[in-house]
Amino acid sequence: MELTRREALLGVVSRCVPVAAALAVPAAEAAEETPSQPKAPVGMLYDATLCIGCKACVVACAEANDLPRDVSLDGLHQAPEDLNAFTKNIIKLYKPTDNSPDSFVKQQCMHCLDPACVAACPFKALWKNDANGLVAWEPSRCIGCRYCEIACPYHVPKFEWDRINPKIVKCELCRPRLAKGYEPACTSVCPTHAVIFGPREDLLHKAKERIEQSPNKYFENRVYGEHEAGGTQVLYLSHVPFEDIGLPSLGTEPIPARLKWQKRIYKFLALPLLMYAVLASVMKKNWIDHRKEMLEEERRTGLRPQL
Amino acid sequence: MTWSRKPKPTVAAHLKRCGVPRRDFLQFCTQLMVAAPWGLAITEKATAAEVAREIGQARRPSVIWLHFQDCTGCSETLLRTSKPDLADLILHVISLDYHETLMAACGHQAEAALSQAVRNNAGKFVLVVEGSIPTKDQGIYMKLAGRPALNVLQDVAAQAGAIIAIGSCASWGGIPSADPNPTGAVGVDEIIRNKPVINLPGCPPNPYTLLGVVFQYARKGTLPELDELHRPKFAYDRVIHDHCPRRAHFDAGRFVMQYGDEGHRHGWCLYKLGCKGPDTHAGCSTRHFNEIPDVWPIGIGAPCIGCTEKHLAFRVPLFEQVPIHDATPPDTYPPVHTTTGSISAPGVAVVSVIGGALGGAAWVAARRFRSEEETASIIKANLQSSQKDNPNEEVR
């Protein structure tokens, strides 16, 4: 019943890693408990009553972001069914079967004030810009774990299913264009100004003005994104119920605030690593026990055990 | 026929002397403006009257037209042009000094006309070549007055001011060069390498493209900007598909599947019949032939064969579909999915049943394995029996 030095060292390391990780997580978390509010949040205002469904924004988005055309539907048309690895912006149609009014809806990243994806991201590949508040993505840090995809209540981040080293694809509100002083591609081409770009405060003001001017036009006379899940920087006006055009009822509390402990245990992949470490230590223990048993058996019988 | 060495009169003076109505000339200028909306100095004007003034000041350009391996279709497209009609064209606007199909002379007389026309306008005339040139076996497959076409072209081109290859055959071989190319047919720029050659491919090309280039040369002495296949950009910048009157049917997914079917009668998109429009650069979809609306292949229900592209017409089978290089959205929309992520009761039931069955099976299977004690006792029993059988065996 002797332990070699090698076995002893392995045993110590395998038991210490999970403990160290468990200790490190709350320490790392404490620093970023509440995200600081951006200085001058910018965003977009999409008015579904003005959209004519021309899809100029879809084409402009693909061009500006250098995305390959998604022709998987028929090989002829750029006709994505949903946001995907080749589509950061899409126009969908809500067409009820009865005679109630139909509506187009534009879908892209909502750029939440307190984003769930940023809270879920284990390596800070997603981060919120301090100045304009846009949710940006750093490809070198992304490991393609898909936590953001599951965390996002709007189903925005999409996974690159056809790549060997897949990552996440998501609208960054044309970060390179903004850096050059241009507005996002989608707002710049909209022929009816159904989607406009500007500081969030101005857009909110503009949206409320529109509601005031035509009191019966907009659904519930409110702006989607003002308070939803802590507020988003992309705001919506619609003449049909928001839920019907894919904008869920989320309450006013930010999603990261609801997930107090969940978001911590996944930081730096802590929980999966902890789980693997525990499994590894159990395996190691069993292996050592088994080996000890074999040595015992050998000593007792004088023969090498068969199992 | 007398040949004067005097400079040719200006177009305006000649038209006035011949009594051609100014209205006709203005209509012609309008057509030219439509044919060359940009990139041609003589038509980049605000009104047809300004274009008419510009062209009116040009000396009538001398044009020598050579025919090689062709079907004369490119000449036909000029003949079928109604504004200006053929008589106007030959007699008033350009000076067509040699054209085998249209001239009255023949035999030795025709040969004399050619040499005289070349001599009188040496270095100034516009050489228009129609048809491909056979090069195999020293070019013996086509001869003019006993000389291979190859040599005739080299001699005349040496004296030309500008060289225009009209039609796909003269541009890069066309039909005669189609596989297996028995005569070794090539285009003009394969033979004339020391002078720029303007290609006006098409089967046939739009005649106004030719007239635009000729007038630009006559008035300004310059040639229009060319693309990588030496086609004038002003006429070959557009993709047929992007300007096609049937594009709406493509976007809506309404395709002709067979000649004469219902879609064909309703004027739907011809892509699935092998229309090469998405890969073809030409102005056909906006500048129809003979000044008659819808007179062009797709307009009459025939798929584009890509005659202005070197790699398409007579190279790719007629019914083969070309790839769409720049896919655009269709005029359909994906629906809004509002039910993602919900769990239905039957789904839960099915998954539970499957899970339970798997779990039960695993438990039953596990029970069938021998327990540890059983295994140990079996090993012990085996050990004892083997020692009994071979008591002298050395312990390993």
C-alpha cells in the first residue's frame, strides 16, 4: 500500500484544481457586478408601419459586413430563413391568417443596455462599448461555446455550423463603418427611413413624438425597447402586437440581474471545468484503488491477477 | 465611281445638301444617346440637339468593311435599323467605301475599289471586320481574290486608323471557332497585335454601339474606354439579368420549365431553360433591336445565349444554367417564428417513455454482470484447480 511520488503528485494536482477554480470565480466576478452605463448610447429606431419590405437593408448588411450570400434555399436567391452565420440582419413577414393587419419586421442585434450575452460569455469575447454602448464581438477570444446563443432572449447570436473552428456571428451595428464616421449600412440605405440611426435619447424622443401625433396607430402606444429587459438600444414601433413580430415580453428587469449565480459559475468555463476536474479526480482515485487492489492480490497469491 | 482626294464634307453639310430632314437626324441622335448613356464624349450632352451639333461637325468617317467567316448577320442588323434607314446610313452619315454585300461592284472592280479606298484614306479610315479568320494550314480555308483572308486583313489593318471587330466571330472566333474548330478560326485581336482592336461582340451586336464608336473616332479622334475583353464600357457595362424586364418573375420564383408551357406564354423567367442573362454583360435588355420594343431574344421568349461573353456562347450548352454570382433577395419573406422553445405535453410524454425504457434496459443489463464477489471466487477456484493440476509449475 505504497504511493509512488508520481501518483502522489497527480493526486494532489487533480484535487487542487477544482478547489482553486471555485475560489477564483467569485473573486473574478466581484469586479464586474454591475455594468457601467455607456456615456452616449447610440442605436436604431425601427418603425414597422414605415417598412415596405424591400430588403435593401439585408443586401446592404451582407455587403458592408463582407458576408457570403446565403443561397441555401434554392441556389438562386439570397433567401435566409432566419438570422444565421451568413445573415446579421433580416426582414421577416408577419402575416396572420385572419384579416388582421400584417407587418414586416427587421431583426438584428438589439444592443441591450445590460446584455445577457455579455454576462454569459465566459471569456469576454462579447463586450459592451463604454462610449456608445454597442455590443461588440472579439473573434480572437471567442471559443464558439454558444453560451451567448442560449442566453440571448432575441435569438440573435448565431453559430457557424459549417466551419471546422466555428465561432459566433452577430450584428455589431457596423462597428467598422461607425469608426469611419458612417452610419450603419442598413439605416443608410432604407428608402422610407423605417429604420434610422442616432443617439438613443433622440430616437426615444422621436418615437414618442410619433406616438403622440397619431395616438391610435401604434400598439399600446409604447416603444418596445424603452424598458424591456432593462432597455435596448434598438427601439421598435409597431402597429401589431410586439409578440406577434417576434419581440418577446421580457419584463423590465435585465436578464443578467435575474441570473445572479448562474452567470458566475460559467465565467471562464468554471462549472464545466469543475465538473471535468471532479470526474477526473474520481477516475484517478478509482484507478489508484484498482491498482492497489491488484498489487495486494499479487502479493497474496504470488501470481499476477488476471483482471 | 470616282474617288476624290478632297477631305470629306461634314455630316451636317452633307445632310443639308441631300435634304435629309433635321427631325430624322435628331431622332437618330436620340437613339445614340440611349445607346451610350455615358462614357462616350459625343453623346455626353444634355439634349439631342447638342449631340446633333457635335456629330454634325464631324467629317463623314470613311468605313471599310471586311467580311470573313461570317453569316452577314452583323450587316443585317445594320440593314434592319430603321432610324437611320440603310440609305441614310450609307449615303449621308458615314461613308461606307467598301462593303462586299452592299456594293454594286464585283470581281476585279470590287478589288480595285478596296485598294483605292484604302489608298485614299490611309491612316484615317475605320476598318470594320465581320467574321472570324481561319488560321489553320496558312489560312487556306478562306480566300479573297486568291489570297488568304489572313493576309488581306493584315494588309488592310496596317493602313487603318481604327479597327473594330463587329460580332462575336470577329471578336474571338464565334460560331466558326466552336469545338472542334476545323478551320482554326480566331478573332481579329489574335492576328493584329500592334494596334488596338475594339471588340463589339454580340450575335449580332447593337448597331448603335458601332455608330457611337465610329462617330467618337471621327469627331474626337479618340476611342471609348474598354473593359478587359476590349469591349466599350459604355455599351457592355450592364448585366442582362440586372436590367431584364422579366426579372420580377425571377425574384418571385416563376420560371418557364418548358417551351410553350403556361409560364412561357405568360412571359415568365427563362433562367431554367438555360438563360445566360445572369452572367452576360450587354445592353440588350434596355436597348432593343430595330427600335421596336421587346425585339431582343428574351423579349420574344428565347433564353439569352450569352453571345457577348467569350466563355459562354458557342462554348456552354444552350440549356445549361449559369451560376448566380451576386444573389439578391427574392420577393418572398421568411415568417416570424414566435413559438420557438416551447415544450408540448405529448413531447414530454414521448421523451419520458423513451428515457424510461433506456434506463430500465440499462438496469436489467447491469444486473446480468457478475458481482465483484462472484468474480473473485471464480478466480480463486480457477487458481486452486490449476495449482492442483500442475503442482510443479514454477510460480511466475
